[in-house]
Amino acid sequence: MRKSPFIQTLGRTALATVWVGVSLPGLAWAEEAAGHHNPWMPLVFQAVNLAVLLAILFYFLRAPIQSFLADAARRLKEGLDETRREEAETKALLETERRNVSNLDAEMKKMKSDVEVEAQKERDRLTAETQEMAERLKAQVRSQLDMERNKAMESLRHELADETIRLSEKLIKDQMDQQKQKKLLDDHLKRQEGRG
């Protein structure tokens, strides 16, 4: 695995700090033995101690930190890949929905047209059915009227025949009564003549 430039620079700095930390106490001891006392020396010792501590920490924690950073970079890359994949899926879904919405208007027009055609067919069917029923009713009414008229005519014929017979009988009876009366009168007169 290739080390990043930052890690390489950090490693070189740690080595330089360790070298300074090892050589500085020797210089300080030499100065003190000569009788010189530098007021900056305690600060330099603290800086060197800090650098040595950081170098030691770097040496022992370099692998876990690199592993942590590599793992974080991997998770970040996976997260970005997942985000890109979800973004692509969302875009595809959005495009599908846009197409569906644009087709929705055409589908609604088609459905409306289909419904209008079906409604017209149903109206035509109902109109034809109504006309057919009206024609059947008219035929039934005509038939009943014809039957009633025929009945009435038959009844009228019977009544007329009965009345004709009754009037004929009466006329015959009246004629017979006159003839009878005439015959009776004639008979009576003949008898009177025969007596007299």
C-alpha cells in the first residue's frame, strides 16, 4: 500500500524530532557543565519532550490511525457510491413518473372518449329498445281496440238482429192481429148473414 505524502512528511518530522530529542539533552548538559544557564532551555526541553511523545505516539498509533482513516475513506466512498446509485434510481423513477404524468392526460382523453362512445351506444340501445317497446304497445293497443271493436260490432249485430226480430215479430203480430180481427169480423158477418 502506497503511503500518502502527508503520512510520509509526518514520519520524517517524527524522526527529526526524535533525533533532536536525543541530541538536545547532551547539548544542555554540556552547557550546564560550562556554567551557562539559558532561560529558554526549559521551554526547549518541554518542546522536545512533546515532540518525543508525539513521535512515540505516531510510531505506535500510525497503523491503527491509517486503518481508521482507510476504513473511513472506504465508508465515505461506499456512502457516495450508494448516494449516486440512489440518485440515479430517483432520477429514473422521476423520469418514469414524468412520462406517466404526460401520458395521463392522453389516457384521460382516451378514457373520456371511450366512455362517451359507450354512453352513446347505451343511449342508442335504450332508444331502440324504447321504440321497440312502444311499437309492441301500439300493436297490442291496436289489437285490443280491434278486438273490442269486433266485440262491439258483434254485440251491435246481435242487438240489431234481436231488435229486428222483435220488431218483425211485433209487425207480424200486429198484422196477424189485424188479419185475425178481419177474419173474425168476416166470420162474424158471415154468420150473421147465415142467420139472417
